[in-house]
Amino acid sequence: MTKELTQLEILTELEPVAEQNLDRHLSMAKEWHPHDYVPWDQGRNFAALGGQDWDPSQSRLSEVAKIAMITNLLTEDNLPSYHREIAENFSQDGAWGTWVGRWTAEENRHGIAIRDYLVVTRGVDPVALEQARMIHMTQGAQSPADWGGFLQNVAYVTFQELATRVAHRNTGKVCDDPVADRLLQRIALDENLHMIFYRTMCGAGLDLAPDQAIEAIVRVLTNFIMPGAGMPDFRRNGVIMAKHGIYDLRQHHEEVVMPVLKQWDIFERNDFGPRGEQARERLAAYVDKQEKDVLKFEEQRDRLLAREAQRAMATV
């Protein structure tokens, strides 16, 4: 029977891998500055209006783009909570501590840049945005009460970082603004590098403790929620984003879940014990159900969009 490894044993064994991949990340990460991605001239134009209250006519963003940008920004705003979760379940020593600090610093740029863009361009109501930030950050984000440990957290952030990359890229497209698109593509590049680090570390965890790691992965996927859960109007906004292809179930399945599982060679590995095999069977059942759920979701979405189109035609 494979020995159950403790949290400390896992972190100790994987630290050389963390150090190697930290060095890799630092060699690939590109320096960039949020202020270079913000159209400051637009801010001066609005200032000339005498600091008037925000009016919806000032925004060049569609309603869908506004919802997506606010959702993405509020997600980034909860960085202090994410930092706490990562720091508590990784380590603040050695390569682990260096990574946590570097990751936090890089992530912090995302919220800075998106907020500056939205405020300068008057893309959304800045007062309402600040009120939502206060609510969301006060609530914070934390793992479920019975959740914990390195393996579950590194599995979660692997999928989460990839999901966030997809959402940022698609949000940039719906903004219909080359400035916003350039900004969000830049942020998505960061998210991709973060995902690669976490994916590599989780893969190393699979090699080190296969049964424990696959159980953690299955638990994460079968209970997966996006990190913005709990923000004001999260469910409504999530439905709208899914309906308009910013982040939907097919993207989650085909662009997030399956590529990562393939990278880890989950369904071809032969190093699982009885516990691991049972977990893999649960995962296979989950994947099969998700494939069916994708089709159901798209059928419902198509019917909804068709009804909306008919109503729009009737009002012309």
C-alpha cells in the first residue's frame, strides 16, 4: 500500500521542482506596466467636462462587455484572499515563498490596469464599481471548510488560471475596442504562465503521490466554481457571459478541463492504486456527464437566443 504523504513531505519533495519552474517562469515572464495600456487622453477629455457624474452614454462598451469587464475586475480584486489561501497551503519559505510573492505581484497588475481603463474611459459607473469592490473584498474568498492542503489548492489554481485566461481573452473581443483587447490579451498571457507553473507542480504531485493527487483533482473538478463566486450579481452575470460565449460550459470542458487532464495523462496512467482507480472512475463519469451537459446547455441557449431575436424583430 502506498504511504500517505503529509503536507510537509509533499512540499519538501516538490521544492526542487518548484525552484526549477520558478526559474523557468522568471526567464519567460515579460515586464509590462499597467499605465502603458490605459488611454489617458480619454481621461483628460472627460475631465474637461467638469467632473460631472457618470452617465451611461459616456460608455463605449456594450452591456455584455460591461458585465464581463466588471466580473473580471472584481475577480482580480479579491487577490488578498487568494494570496492568503496560496500562502497557507504552499509555504512562505524558499522557492515556494518566492513564487507566492512573485505570483501575487504579477496578479496585482491585472486589477490595477483594468480599473484604470474602466475609470479613464468611463466604461462603467465608477461609484457602483467601487461599491461592488467593497462588498466583494469584504466577503473575501476562501476554500470550503473541509478543503485544504497543497494538492487540492494546486489542482484548483491550475484550472482556475486557465479558465481566467479564457474569460479575459473573450472579454477583450466583445469590448470592440482595440485598447481593451490589447490590455486583456496582455493579462491573459500572465494567466497562461501562471497556469503552466501550477499545472507542472500538480503534475509533479501526481508522480509523487498518485492516489492523493487524483483524489484532489476529482474533488476540485466535481465542485469547481469560478473565483468570482459571491460577488454582487455573480449568477446573473455568469449566465449572460455564458450566453454570449465569454465563458460557457463547452469552453470549460474543451478549453480548460480536457486539455489539462490530457497533459497529465490521467486516463492512460498505470501508477494508481485501488483508491486512485476509484477516483479515476469517478472522474471518467464526471467527464461523460459534462459532455452531455454541454449539449443540453447549448440547446437551451440556442432556444433562448432565438426567442430574443424574435422579440427584437417584433419591436422593429
